[in-house]
Amino acid sequence: MSALSDQLVSIATLVYLLAMISHAVEYALGNSRARAVAAPARELAGAAVGAVSTGTVAAGSVAAGDTLVAGGTSGGVVGSTAASSRAERTARRAELGGRIAVGLTAVAAALHLAALVTRGLAADRMPWGNMYEFVLTVSFIGVAAWLTVLVKWPFLRRLGLFLTLVMVLLVATAELVLYTPIVPLVPALNSYWFVVHVSTIVFASGLFLLGVVPAAAYLMRAGYENGKRSFPYTLAKRLPAAAGLERLTFVLHAFSFPIFTFAVIAGAIWAEAAWGRPWGWDPKETWAFISWVVYAGYLHARATPSVRRSTATWLAILGFLTVLMNLFGVNIFFEGLHSYGGL
């Protein structure tokens, strides 16, 4: 089962990569129709003007001029029809690329889930005992939440390019850098609180992972809508409107924050049972508290009319950076009662 789980992770990474490429195809072709429609209009105007000028100079005859104008207009219409037809074909290809990308993402998520299930069966426990398993689970929650969001708001599909990029990076990092062979849980983790606390912290972290994607996209798109044309704002040229991205960011964080709050409280209760104190400012406890404060600050700023939405969104991104610090930095660089990274 362990070997099967490892193989499924590798295949899932490859499928996420294919989904990212398909999203990139849709992203590249998605705006071609607008460009193609604008071009024939300019050609049509130029043809008409050219025909009038030629008719006037050549003949001085109203009839000859009319003939040339008509001919120029006819050629413009034909060109417009051909360009429109090409644009329609390109738009259909972009749509097909987007649909394939979503299908591949769903397949990768199914493989991802199968890898977690087989890992849990091989270990005879929930697959959350070390950094490798934790990152795999958090990333799965993120992609599962993304597919749920797509069902409700399919117009956000182009955001999938950035989501699948994050998935490729996280799953590949877990496989290539964080991989740990299956070992029994340390005694402190043999408790029903392992399921209660870790499941909620995993779920909240997965939603925070998804939430940071529209947050970053919103900042880029808002800059693009305000006339900024330098990198990275040009990456947001074909993203949904900034207002929708900002709203999605808020919804995801408003939903996940209470779950994260419960996870922190459950951890304190578990610490009381395991170590005789609910809070000891262990590095992981400290960074969990920092994350909680930052996310609470984001929600407060988002609800305050005088605070700009972009400022509040930067707090959401800062909150996810503290989550990453708690996951990677604390496990790698600090020693404490929560040092179960497995590296």
C-alpha cells in the first residue's frame, strides 16, 4: 500500500502539471476573439476610406466612385466574416482547453485522494503524522475546495492556472523534499484529539491555501484595472473582475477562520491533557497564535469601511505566509514539543 501511495502521488503531480498546461492554453487563447473583432472593424474603415479616395481621383465620376466604395465595403465585410470565423474557432479551442483543464484537475484530485487513503491504510492511522502527509492533505483540501467553488462560480475557471501551479509546487515539494517512510506515531499523538485537532487544522489550512490564490490575483487584477501595465499586473489581463476575486477571498477566509479558531482551542485542550498545561508558547503554538491574530486582523480590516480592500487583502496574504512559517519554518528550524516533521 505504501508503494502504491507513492506511485499515486507521482501520477497526481503529473496530471496536475497537464491541467496547468491546459489552463495556460485557455489563458493564452481566451482573449483572441476580442482582438479579432476589433481588427476587422479597422480594416473595414480603411477599405472604405481608400475606396472613396480612389474613386474620386480616378474618375471624377459619382458612379465610378460609388462602385469602388461598394467594392471596398464588400471586401471589408468578407474579411470581417473570415476573421470572425477564426475568432470563433479560437474561442472554441480556448473553451475546450479550459474544460480539459478542469477534468484533469478532477482526475488529479481523485488520484491525490487515493494516495492519501492508501497511505492511511498502510500506516493504519490517519495520514497526518508528519510534514509529508500534512502537506499532501492540506493541498488536497485546497483542490477539493477549488472544484467546489467552480461548481458554484464557473466563471472563475481561469483562476485555475494559478491554483494548479500551486498544486504542482506543493505536491512535488512534498514528494521530492519532504517524503518520509511510514513510521508509528509518537506516543503524544496517540489520542482521539489527534483526529479532532489535526483534522480541523488541516481543513482550515487547506481553505487558507485556496484563499491566498484569489487574494494575490485580486491585487494583480485591481492594479491592471487601475491602468498598471508592468509585471506582474499584466498576468491578470484575462482574469475575472477584481471585485469578484476580492469577494471570493473574503468568503473563503470568513468560512475557514472559525474552523481555525476551533482547531487552536482544541489544540490547547489536547495540550492540557498531554502535557499538563493548555499553552506554553511552544514555537508551533506561538506561530498558530500569530496566524490567528493576522487572520482576525484581515477580517476586521475587511469589515471596516475606511480600510482599503487592497490593504485588507495584503493581510490575508501575510496570514498565509505565517501558516507556511508554522508548517515549514517551525518544523525545520525550531525544536519544540510539536517537532513531528519527520525530516
